[in-house]
Amino acid sequence: MSGVVPGARVRRTGIVYLTLLAVGIAGALLVALRMEDPASVLAALLPTLAGAYLAWSAYRADRAEAVVACSPAEVAGRLAEAVRRQWEAEAVVRRLADPYPLPVAWRAADPDLAGASTSEGLAGRDGEIVDVFMRRVPARRLLVLGEPGSGKTLLLVRLMLALIERREPDDPVPVLFPLASWDPAALDLRTWMERRLVQDHPELGVRAPDAYGQVTLADLLLERRLVLPVLDGFDELPPAVGALALHRVNEALPYGCGVVLSSRPAELRAALRPCGAVPARLAGLAGIYIQALGAEEVADYLRQDAGGPHTSAAGRWSAVTETLGAAGPVAQALTSPLMVSLARSVYNPRPGEGHGRLPDPADLLQLRTRTAVEHHLLDAFVDAAYRPHTRRPSRWNADRARPALRFLARYMERASDGTADLAWWQLRRAVPPALPRVLTGVLLGIVAWLFEGMVMELAHSFTPEEAPVRWDQRGGLGVVGAGICGGLVCGLSACLTVLALCVLVVAPDVTTELILSRLADGTALTLVGVIISGFAVGSRPGLRRPADWDRRALALGVVAAICYAAAFGNGCGTVHALLYGVAAAAVGGDGVYAERACPAARVRWHFSAQGLARGLQVALLIGCSILLEGLLSDVMSGGDGVQYIAPPDPHAAFWSAVQTGAVFGVACVLVHGLRAVPVDLGTSVDGRALLTNDRHTLITCVLTATLVGATGIGIQGWCAVLSGSTRVWGADAAGGPLFAFVVGLIPAVLTGLAIGIRQAAWGHYTVARCYLALRPGLPYDIMAFLTDAHDRGVLRRVGAVYQFRHIELQHRLAAHEPVGVR
């Protein structure tokens, strides 16, 4: 779909407004530096805040009204066009009409499986399916039954395209929902269908006009019954939830709602016989059963596909077609549309595919059982799909593609949610759980160390003193970000990475004090990240009972205190280290990195008084610990003059506490306020577009955090310098108040990077991609491989996810049984 929401202009207005506001404030502060009374500038800025708030409120109101007031019928019309394009393209990829659609015939289903009172007039074939549905099924509730590979999905696609072709403006739009991705124990059918609609047609995820209530366009279409659910693959649901699934379908689609449901007879019959409960029958459901292909139909189709009945290529099929209609294994296997389709793909290569002589279909006659024939065709299909093609080159051949397809099939068989879907954001399940956190910590440690050092070098290069930058003291804020992303594991990984870089930069003049002090800083800052996570994430910060405290955090606080004591030979640093350990154990949040399991559509700023209160709580907690450390520094140092965490002067200790608390308080506000809109409000059906959009989410987090964080932290540091403080977060403020804004970029950018990694699924995918590439036979560019497999007909794309062309192909690849002559 396209053109449902032209809100880009309104969004651009908001971006321009925020940019101009930030530039105006920054310019005013720069002018204040040259005035004798800088406070007057602040006084002049205060009255503008009310106007800025009113302008922002007006912008948000305009954005809420940016949804075009389309009627539900108009939205349904656009959805119908999108569905038509999707399945026409899928039909071309799968060659459903080449040389002509396979003939499909059906009869009325057994009365014990269908709920309709009559089954007269339901028999038919091919294009009659639309007449059966529209004229012979009064309730427009149809059950399509068939054995594996009998052509159920093929018939459903024909029905959908025919219904769209005949559709009137107020008619419902047929939409195929693969039931393999539904968990009836977790979601009701209506909610799941809405999510699938938004995932497959993302613009349906926006809010409907206010006249229709607080609903999305997808929910509006379902509520107005402008979507005809075509529920494909009931048999692909786990057997244990079959009865519950039927109950959920009956709840969401009572009599009067049109529906099409496909299944194998055995699985549906089992669902209709639940243990300890009455069956959930769908009222008014008329059933048809797809019949096996006839011998003449198969023979004519194979010969026609080979170029016509009188060609030499068609003559290769003579030995096979002569056995059709008998009881042999080949004749039994080729009664299935799936096997006929595979046979023509294997033995009828198109021009430009392969080289040498044509393969001989008579090889099938050497196989002694129907199962052997089916397995042979399933295995040979991969070789046929990856034949060299002059106009469709591929980086993969059959030998390279088969291990990857086998891995994907086994992975989908073992999927924790039991679905047969495959999406790039789900590959994280194939990676050991601790690996993403470790690699994220290493990445943030390296980036933070380099970024802090370069910014400080740049800032000091413009100061008259040109004070040297201590590279062996950089990287601490990256450890905080790692703690926010992935808790203790991620933070400690960043800590060790920063420690290694600090040691390398001063080698060979490495001292025990340097190692212990950096280790102490790293462990303490890891706890700070865990504390921020605990305060920022969730509905409210939870104070655990002492019995439920995280003992790992307590132990880490003790380790940090011991390292401080060993590094300086006194108690400096031990107070705040122990306080951090207790706070992280009581309210900390660990493992936040795993929160995002699917791609993000965009970032939404969630401003609230609650978020500001949480940031203030973190600022007070961290600030008070620093202030307490400074006030006790003389006592803790034993009077030897060695202080590390905070200066002993009360005034300096106060401003050090305010500055440090402000940094981490703003970080908490940003973590709480920057929320990613989940994939249900995605931006594209195509997996590559979703991946690109997810990367944009990370970039947006960094830019937003940089703008908000640097401004907030910079103003606070600016006030600290004007009050007489000579240090800004441990650095000499040689550049004056402007130096506060420059140094404020460091925590702002690193916090935004941490939030982006936590919110976006792209980080999970990148780790999984690199990890899987190390395994023999798996491609590095998994997205390109999936796209290529779809173009070759091995996979089909349903919305933003992929499925194997047929569940039997997936099972065969996952089993990987050796094929031989039987």
C-alpha cells in the first residue's frame, strides 16, 4: 500500500522546529559568554519556554490530524490492490500459470468435518472455486481440505485473485494469513490478524481518523468486516493447540463473518475431538476436499510444459506417462500437484538454465516406493533451483545453498514459538545468549574510548593551555552504556576492553595502580548502568526485598571497593562503590539488551513527569554518593592527600556531585523517554527495507540523545563554570563555559548509542550474521541469500517473513535423510 498517510511534511516541520529551537538556544548562550551579565540571557530565555511548549503542542496536534480522512472503503481498496500485486508477483516466481495452472478438482467434504447443513453443489474444478464461494456457499464460510501437496494454497491464491478481480467497493478484501505463525495460547485471532495486517501492510498501522475512535486502520478494517480472512495451514499448528485454535477462530469469526480455512483432514479431525472439552465447530462452514490429479491431466501438463506433445523434449516423458493411472510408485506420487510441480522443475529446465543434455525423467522409474519418489523430487528440486542461469546469476550453487537451507529448515523446526516463519530478526535465537552482550560491551568500550579521547583532544586543541589528554583515563562512559544495554555481562565486557586499551596506550609504563583504578572505575560504572536500567525501564522502579537482591551486583560492588582500596592504599572510592552495589542489587535492571526482539519502526519521544522524576532520583542517588565521598575524602584517605573520586573541598565536591548526577540523571531520562515503536507499526514488507529502517532507528536514537543530552548537560556544566567551578566531569574547564557543551557531547552520544542498540533489533541480527558466517556452509549475507532463494522458488515471502515453498520441503531438508534407490 502507499499513500495512506502523507504525514512526512508534518514530521519535517517538527524536525525543523526542534533544530531551530536548539540553534537559537545555543546561539543565545554563546552570546551570553561575551556579556558582562550572562544571567540576564538566562532570564531572557525563560519566558520563551511557554511559547516553545505551545508551538510543540500545536505541532503534535497537527501530526495527529495528518492522517487523511479516507473512508474505510477507500483504505480497503488500496489494500486490495496491494494484495493483488503481492500474489501476482508470487505466482510469477512460483510459475503457477506456466504453461497453465495445474487443474484442481474437488468434491464436498465429509459432513463430520464441515459445519454446514448441506453440501449440495459444492463439487467443481479450477476457476469454479469463486462461484462456489460466492453463490453456492450462502454464508461465505468455506473449508478447504486436502492431503499434503494437494494444492490447497494454490487454490486459495486463485480464489483470492478472482475475488479481488470481481470485488465491488464495499466488498471485503481477501487476505491470506499463514496460521503457522500464530500462537493461539498467547494471542486471540483478532489481535494476531491485526498485527499481521500491519506487518505485511505497514501503513495500516497508523491511527484511523478520530471519527472512528482510537484504533488503527487495520483494526478499523477488521471491525467493519472489510477483510476476508483466508486462514491457510491449520494443520501446521502444533497438535496440542488445535482444539484451542478452533475455539479462538470461532470466537473471533462467529456466524455472519466470512472466512476461508485450509487444513489436512486428519489434523482438523483431531482438533474436533478435544480431550475433556466439547468441540468448537465453525457454524455454517461448507467444506470441499481436493481430489488427486488424474493420469491424463498430469501427462498433458508435463508434455505441455516440455514444449508441446510433439516435441522431442516431451518424448522424454513417455516412459513415465505410460505408467500413470497404474498402481506404481511414480503414478502414486504424481497425483499430487506439489510433486508434479517439482517434477517439471527438475526435469524441464528452462532456456538458459544448466548445460549439457536434458535430464531423463525415466530415472524416477528406478525408485521402488512412493516415499522414495517424493524424497528424490524434494532433494533434486534444490539442484534444479540453483542451476546456472544466464539472466539470473547467483553467488550460490546447489552445493553451497543446501547446507544453508538445511540449517534454516532445522532452525525453523526448533523455533521456540513453533512457527514456520523465518525473519532476519529471529536469527538471534541461533546465537548463544551471552554472545551478543559480550560483543556489545566490547564494541561500546572501543567506541567510547576512541570517541572520548578524540573529543577531548579536539576540545583542548582550541584552548590556550593545550592541556594534554590522559588517554589512560578514557572510556568510562561507554561502560555505563554497556551496563544499560546488557547489564553486568555487557558492562564487564566493556570494562575489560577499556582496561586493555588503557594498558596498551601507556605500555610499557604500566603500573599496578593504573590497572586497579581502571578496573575499579569499570566495575563501579557497570553498576551505574544497571541502576539506570532499573530506574528507567518498566512501569515503575521496583525495590526488591533483601532476599531477592541480585547478589552478583553486591559482589561486584565489593570487588570495586577492594580495587579502589588496593589502588590508592586508602578508603577513597569504597563508599560510593559499596553504595552502587547495594542500589544495583535492590533496584537494578539486568538483561535489558534482550528487550527488543523484533525490528523497530521509528523512535517516539515519551516525555512525562514520571521520566523526569526517575532521572531526578538517579541524579540524587549518584550525586549524593559523590558528595559523601568528597566530604569523607580526608577521613578515607587517612590524611595522606590522595583523593580520587571527589575533591575534599565542600564547594568543589558539591559541583562534582551535581555534574556527575546530572550526566547520569539525563541518561536515565533519555533511556526512559526514547521508545521504539515495534514492528507492528513497521515501514515496509520487504525484509531489507525493515533492516534499513531498523538501522535508522539506531541513528535517530543517537541524534536525538545528542541534541537533548548535550543541551541539558551543557547548560548544567555552563552554570557550573559560571559559578566558579574549574572542572567539568573530571576535566579542566580550560575552554570556559563553551567547553561544557563540547564535553557534554560525550555522554549524550554514548547514551544514544546504548539506547539505539537496546531498542533496535539490528544489533541482534548483526551478531547473528557474523556468528553464523563462522559456521561452515552458511552465507555471510543471509538477507541476500533469502532473497535469492525466494527468487528461485525455494522460499515464498509472506509479508516481511519467509517460509519454505512447502512444509514438506522444509521437513525433508530438516530430516536430511540419505536418498537412494529403494
